[in-house]
Amino acid sequence: MIRQTTPRTRATSPADASVCLDCGTSLVGEYCHVCGQRRLTPEQRRLVPFLKEALRHLTNLDGRLLRSLGFLLLLPGRLLVAFIAGSRRRYLSPIALFLTVNLVYFVSPTITDLNLGLEDQYVQHYGEWARVLVDRRLAEGADATALERAFNAQSLNVGKLLVILHVPVFALVLALLLPWRHLHATDHLAAGLYLAAFLLASLVLALLLGTGAIMATQYLAGEPAMVIGAVRQLWLVAVIAWTIHLLRRGYGTSWWGAAWRVPLLLMGAMAGHVYFYRPLHFLITFWTA
């Protein structure tokens, strides 16, 4: 018992720099090879080194975030190439980048197609059994107006939480379109996360652009509907161009190979959205409203 407790006693001593003060492992360099803890010296306990260390971590995080966002928006496929090659410390991980963008989307104006209201649910392919569930609740004594109001409000929250369900759909379609690339499932998932992150980021930018353009047209007595249509077309062109470059750089396809696969990818993604996402979104919203 004495031999087992001796390393822990030494590891808790600030004056001992020969072992890691976090896990007790013997140090052979500045950082512990087991837990990554940095060797603690008396100099690092002073205020100025403490502030420098905090600033270094903050700058490193901001640098990775800005670098990752810049590559995501402007250099499609660059992050995927780095992920597949194993170069992952200079960028945010695919899931961290997606969650960061999703957080921005969460506090942004809503997108109707991702959170349909109750009336719009009735015209979907599952509309009949959706109406059956609603009628059953109304028969139990629920007020129709209150139910619709609660459903529409909850639909916004559920829609923003379930956006990530599009990622496995993207990954599956990519794996089916590019089966000979001998990539791991995690590589396709990373590509799906990057694609979903770009879609959300570009949608937020399109919403901001559309809002500003509508305000300008109203001031100039223009037609807002034409502005909305133009922004939608511009966004769609940007998505197609970005996805082509993702397949070109990330998967190494030819221009022609990427060009004919992108429509199939987008159609597969839309099919997953309509036949998988929307019914699940309705059920979760209905159960929690």
C-alpha cells in the first residue's frame, strides 16, 4: 500500500517537476505523454505567465474557429481532405464545427421548410394519419386553436434540434454515389457534417441578405417577392457550386463526375428530408406540444 500511494503523494507536490501533477506519470519532456498536462514550474504560477497562457488558449481556439469557418465557406473540400489525411489539430472537428454553426442557426430567424406548421403537416404524404392523431387529441378535449398555437411554437424548437438528422442521410447518399473510394464511414459522416454546416451557414447568410434587400426595396418602393426569389436562386447556385467543389477536392472526382453526382446527392438529401425528417419532426413536435 505504501508503494501505491507514494507516486500520488509526490504528484501533489508543486515543487516536484519530475512527475505529472495531474496523473503522476514520470515526465520526459514539457508535456505529459499520458494526459497532456504541461510541466508546472514556479514561474508559471505568477500572474503574467498565467495571463499569457489564458490568452494563448483563447487565441488558438479563435484561430481554429475562424480558419475552419473560412475554409468551410470559401474552400469546399479542404477540411474534408485534411480530415481524411489525419491533419485535425489545426481545424475544429467536423462535429464541433457543425455544432458551432448550428448554434448560430439556433438563434437566427427560422426557416419554414425545417419546421412546418400544423396546417402544412396535413398536405404532406403522411397528412392523413397526422390528422387522425390531431382529431384524436381534440376528441379528448383539447382546444383546436390552443393546440395549433402550441404545435407551431414547439415546431420551431424541435426543427432546430433535429437538423443534425440530415447528416446521416448526406453520408449515406455520398457512400452510395462513391462506393469505390474505399473511405471509412467516418469520412462520409465528416463530409455530411461539413455539407450540413455549410447549408446552415449559407442559409443564415441568405436570410440576412434577404432581410437587408427587402428593407432596401421597401424603402425604394420595390417588389419584395422578386428580391426573395433572387436570393433563393443565388443560394441554390452557391450550394450547387460548393457541393461540386466538395466532391472535386474532397473525393477527388472529375468535374464531370462531380457535376452529375451533385443533382443525385441533392435529390437524395431532399428525399431523406421529406420521407424521414418531416414525419419524425411532426411526431416529436406533436408528442411534446
